[in-house]
Amino acid sequence: MDFIRYDASRSRRAFLTSAASGLGFAALASLLKNDRTFATEPQSSTATANPLAPQQPHFTPRAKNCIFIFLAGGTSHIELFDPKPKLAELSGQKVPQSFFKDQRFSFIKHDQALLMGSPFKYRRYGECGMEMSRLLPHIGGCADDIALIRSMNTDAFDHAPAEILFSTGIDVPWRPSAGAWLTYGLGSESESLPGYVVLMTGRGPVSRSMTWGSGFLPTAHSGVLFRNQGEPVLNLSSPPGVTTDLQRAQLDAIEFLNRERYKHLRDPKIRSRIASYELAFKMQAAAPDLIDLRGETKHVHSTYGTDRIEESGSFSVNCLLARRLVERGVRFVSIFHRRWDHHSKLQQRLQEGTRIVDQPIGAVLKDLKQRGLLDSTLVVWGTEFGRTPVTQNTAPRPSAGRDHHRFGFTLWMAGGGVKGGQVIGKTDELGWHATEDRVHINDFHATLLHLFGFDHHSLTYPFMGLDTRLTNLGGKIVKKLLD
């Protein structure tokens, strides 16, 4: 067949209506996109396209930015967020063996673990009367803006798998984190800072960069680890003697070579490399200005507690930096603090930990609200799992600890379109199982994406022949969280 003559002889009507080519295909693609069969517009395939350019979500979002505070180790819901008077009444007794049947724990010996009530008192905070521990007066002072979920549950009982599941929706290493998915879907409003920034106090989570990585998404969507003193990003500064003009010329030459290579290979990693070089050049001016806190008032420093010593001051600075980052258009900020794995000396170590985090977390909530940013900034407090209502194989005493507990624990959210001043879900009278309005980690992810304007079924990325997503294992929107 003479394909040239055949194509030329086709009627105008055939060209306009064919679904296989021409305007018919364009109309079909538009209909499929409106029906959300296609997820998001493919990003530009040109080598110089910015992978973090702002994108449109599926529908009008409630939130624009996110500050995700992750207290790694497994924070005790029983001591901080979920009062259990019955547990205190039964303290020192054994639980029925049925509680342990067919379940796995990290260290518990069934015949030695005893029920233990919290040594700390609770009080009601805010006009809503939300009950939280007396260890959290600053966070409690923001209770009317907080939605407290007491019915969280997860599938993993050890740190690394649970951290990865919490971050990526599945306990398989090197999947994209929630922050990477959001920058992939929305891009970033900052031209001189990464779309996703990671701030660390002390040690990082057990799973390290797997909790903030981009997985199979382009590397431009991975979290970038910042330091809160000294050089913000290691190796960001130019070597002595390298002027800005010389560096600009060098980058232009490298970009030209990368563009030529991209024409032949069409490898998206080349696009990410070009964008990374350009972003690093812009960050050389923006990042030092970000961590220079001298322009903040004495009142702000006092409110956050940045003058506190060592670890406490570092966490305070990170909370203040998080506010400054979202002010500058950064889409997602993760704050990690790892000292919540209390297998022993729980009473002492919880008091130490809450002294570090309570004041600055309360400060960032109040600061965002005062600046008119809380409505568009979602603040999340999370941990990979809770702690068991029983001791870790000792009698209840100040030196006792609790093991990892996945069946029921607490997470809270504030701002970003979340309905504050409410408690969602319950655990049983011992704090063992989530029994009402159960919220799985995948449900949390579905709700997170919804708050940012995405149908979680439709925000996808092609990987190994499949349209993959953050909620591949399921997930439903927690409607009670929404206004």
C-alpha cells in the first residue's frame, strides 16, 4: 500500500473524527483526563524543563504546604494522647493470653509483661476540652486547631519497616515518600530552594533517606537534607577563587552537553541532573539567607526557645526554619527527631523528650496562625507506631518501659483545611486495639493527598509497566478530618 497517497486521500471528516489519530485522539485524551483515567499532565519532555515547576492538582486544594513532624521510635499514645483510667486501675495485672495470640512483638515475653497505667496526669485543653497529657502544655494550648486521631493502626511492628510504611505507603524499601509524591504532583513555588527539605535533630530515623527519598520518581522530588548551622548543604559553596561568572559559564557549558546527550537518550535522569545543577547555583545565595535567623525578633526566638542549649535549641531552630521554608514556597518540610523508643526508663525519657519538642511545636502552630499561614499549611505530628499497654517484662515502676505497638496509636493534624478541636476514633479501655473509626496509614495518605487537591487513585507514575501510586495498597479518605 502507498501510505503517503493513502494518508493524503483521507477525508477531512475522517481526520477530525478518528480516535486513532488527529483531533479525535486529542478529544479522547481530554475526556479521559477529565474522567481521571489519566492522572496528571505529563511534564514537559524538553531537557531544560523544570521538574519542580508549579502544577495544577485535580481539584481545588485546601493545603499548599506541609510541615511533617516525625518523632521516630514509637511515641507512647498512653502517656501523651490517650487517657486510660481503666489501665491505671488494673496496673500490675496480666492481660489475657488472647491479646498475644498470633501476634508478633519485638521484645515482649508473654508471661512477664504486666499492665501499666500512665504515671502522668491528663488535663483538658482549649474550648473543645481535648484531653492531652500535662507534659504537653504548649501543644495542648493549640487544641482548638488540632484534629487528634486516636485510632491509628499499621502493619509493621519494627522500626525500619514501620517508618518506610508510614512514609511511602508500603514497607518495601526505596519507594517514593509522601513528600516526593506531593512535589511530583504539585511542583514547588520556590525557585531557589528545593521543593522538599529535611531537617534533623540528632540521629535520623532507622531507615535513613528511605523515609524522604524519591524512589522511582525523578530525583528532583527527593528530600534535601539541610543543616541548621554552618553550611546548610555540604559542598554547596564554591571553592576559593571560583567567581560567580566563572561558575555560571561552567554550568552553561555542562547544561549544553547534557542537553545534547538528552536528545539522544531521552533519559529523565539527565533532566533531573540539569535541574539539580541549576537549583544548587540558586541555593548558594538562598540557603545561607534562610538559616540566618538574626532578622527574627527576640519575641520569636523566645517563643520557639532557640536559645535553649544543645538538642533542645536545635529542635527549636528546626521548627523556626520550617516556618521560614514554607514562607519561601517550599512545598514539604520534614522535621525528624529520634529519641522516642522507650523500652526502659519511659517515665524519665518521656519527660526529657517532651521538654525538647513541646514548646517549639506549639510555637510553630501559633506562629503560622498569627501570620495567616496555618489555613494553607498542613502540620502533621506522627510516629511509626505506639507503645504497648504492658511493660516490657518488668513490674510497673519508673524504670519500666514499653514495647512497640501497632494495633492502636495516635497521630494529629492541624491547619491546611483540617477541622480542628476534635478527637477522631478510639482505642479500647486498655489502649490496645483501635476500635472505632479505625485509620490505617494508607487512609492517612489518601486524606493527605485529598487535602492537597488530589484523587489518590489518579496521582500515578509509570513504573515497571504499572501505574503506581502512594496508596497502591488501598486507603480511604477520613471525612471527619475535613471541614
